[in-house]
Amino acid sequence: MDKLSQLRAMTAVVADTGDINAIREFTPLDATTNPSLLLKAAQQAEYQPLIDEAIAWASKQSGSSDEQFALCCDRLATKIGYEILQIVPGRISTEVDARLSFDTDATLERARRIMALYADMGVAPERVLIKVASTWEGIKAAEILEREGVHCNLTLLFSFAQARACADAGVTLISPFVGRILDWYLHNTDATRFAPEEDPGVQSVRRIYHFYKEHGFDTTVMGASFRNTGQIEALAGCDSLTISPDLLAQLSNDQGELPRALSPQNASGNSVRAIDEAEFRFQHNDDAMAHEKLGEGIRKFVIDQIALEDQLKARAAQLKAQGEPA
């Protein structure tokens, strides 16, 4: 049996892509997107009808030009999400604009709008995860959304403080980033490589996983951002793993044995004190890797969000020049 099939027997496998063709090929349980993946997908010819529909729809909405193109991005994200949901049996994760990462109220407004767009297409709320950056403000927004019945995926998670706060907030799922943690340690230490068992990203996810299981938190741990299959294999048995198509292909072509690395534990019943804002900010800031990678991740998502908006604006101008509705 190939390693991907073995992994699926113990872990929920999620496709980390907006490429519908790749999702059809690997038939994951769920799929997750972000601004970078949407930008990449939007450059493919098969997505052009979805882009044109989103532009036409947004042009009929009220607001300034910038507001309309922000709406257009949300419309495109949900249209792609809708198409993905016709393939996967589970859920799609759709991300809130990263520029709102430090604004709880604006995050709430945008998340509710995304859910309304999905509802208009007949998508049940339990099939959508709203992705929000794991800032204090994002976590507080997710806590409110969860109480409203909106399930959330807290992304760009690098520190144990972020994981603790997400568990306290009762979020549905967290996405600790394995590969980006490894990147930081390779760049900022003398190490040139890490064995999977010693990989700092792998160790971070393992710590969070065991903490959640020990204390009975229901939040799903979904490892993300992998650089190689060794990292994935070292987390086999984790609640969920979101994996890029190229790594899914490598696992699918590998016929070796895949032992389970993580197993659920019986909750000890020991309660744990909730982390407050001051403690969260100090502990997260005290972790240089986590502090730097969270800021960098938000900046990169913002760059790709703006690039996507610029691409949509260019296409709208092209449609206008051709005399088509835009």
C-alpha cells in the first residue's frame, strides 16, 4: 500500500491548493486555500469564467472601486470554494483578507460576508472554515464567530502561545506551519539540515498535539506548510494534515511502510488556566521565530491579495475595452 493510502487511514488528508484539477486527482477529504494559492489559480485559463463572473457580480455592488474589487476577491474565493466543494466530501477553508489581521470588528464583518456568499450558493455553513491569522485580534474574532456557528481555521500559527489562545477560544481547527518554522531555523542557526524527528516544525506540532489531547481540547490540529515528505511522515496520526499536490504525489508513489507517529491520548482531566492578552503578547513576542514568521506571513499574504486585486482590475479594464459587462 502506498504511503498516502496509509496516511489516510490515520489522518484526515487535506489538499493545500486551489487547483481544482489537482483536487480531482488526489480526492482529499477537505481543501484549503489562501491568497497566494488563489493568485496562482487565477492565472490558469480554466478559472477565467469564474473571474469574469466575479467581476460582473462585483460591478453591480455598491461602494467605491476599491470596495468593489475587495468584494470581487471574496466572490472569486467563494466561487472557487464552491467548485472545490463539488469534489471534496468535507470542508473548504476560505481566508479573510490578511490586511484585517489586527482588526477584530473588520474580520468579523468580512467573515460574515464570506459566509453569506456561500449561503447564497446553497453551501451549508458546516462545510466552510473561515481562515483567520492567529493574531490576538484574529483569535478573538474567531471566538465570536464560533459562538455564532461559524467554524474557523486559525492559520499562520507558529507559537505555543497562539495554540493555547486558540484552544481557549474554542476554535474548530488550527494550522501550525511546519515548513516555515524549519525555514527560520535553517536561516538563523548554524544547522544545515534536521532529521524529521529533530525538525523544529515537527516538534512544535507534536507539542501542541499532545497538549490538546492531554487537556481534552476539541480543536483539530492540522499541520501545514510542509517542505518534504519526511515532515509529513513524522506527523502521521495527527488529526489532519494539509499537503501540497507535489508532496501528495510523492506519498502516492512511495510504497514503503508508514508507521504511526502520533496517537490520541486519554484526557487527564487536568484543567489548564486560560492565557490572557498580556501573557499571550509577551510569550509570542518572546519567541523570535514565531514573532518574525507571523509578521512575515501576514505581509506575504497581503502582497498576494493586492496582486490578485490588481489582476482582477486589469481583467475588468480589458472587458470594458472589449465592450463587455464589467
